[in-house]
Amino acid sequence: MDNNDFNRNRDRDRDFSIGEMLLRILVTSIVVAIAAYFTPGFTIDGIWSLLLAAVVIGVLDYLIQRFTGIDASPFGRGIAGFLVAAIILYVTKFIVPGFNISLWGAIIGALVIGVIDAIIPGREAL
């Protein structure tokens, strides 16, 4: 493989990663919107708050998984995954304007997200 083939493959991988990242943001936005609808004490003021929250949740999930190895999936990862998902939801309220959630809302929201994760095939984590 010459250098040009290597660069083309690297560019193709980067494009796939951007598309994958956008898809994850979209799916996370939908899941969080559904959870907010069904969860008392959990409101989102608008679409921009929802999209920004999806990005923040994705970044927090990545950082926690990277440094601790705990996957923030409410079901399938045990109590640790459930608690991490609730903590991520709660911490997001301090970062994203228009994202309002109570402590109980975060716990119930993590439970709702876990149910949605079980329904949506291929959905990996919060």
C-alpha cells in the first residue's frame, strides 16, 4: 500500500466517524426527548438545548468510559451503569442551559432510558 492509499483510507475512516458521531447525537437526542416526556422533574426548553445536551451526554459518557471503564448503560451494566447514567443526566443540567432535571428525575430518567435502550436495537449506551 502506498502513501496515497493510506491517506484515502484515513480520510474515509474520518468521514465515517463524523457520520457515526452525528447519528449518535441524533439517536441520543431522540432517546433523551422521549425520557424527558415520560419523566416527572425532567424538562428541556428547546431543540438547541436538546441537541447540546446530547453532545454533552455523549462526551461525558465517553470520558467516564475512557477513564473508569464503566459503560453508562442503565440496563445490562448493572447498578454501576444505572448510577452513572443518572449522574450524567444530573450533571448535564449544570452544563446545558434549558436542560432541567431534578435528582429524582435523573434516577427515573435513567430508568426510562434503560427501557428505551432495551427497545431500540443496536443502541449501545447513553
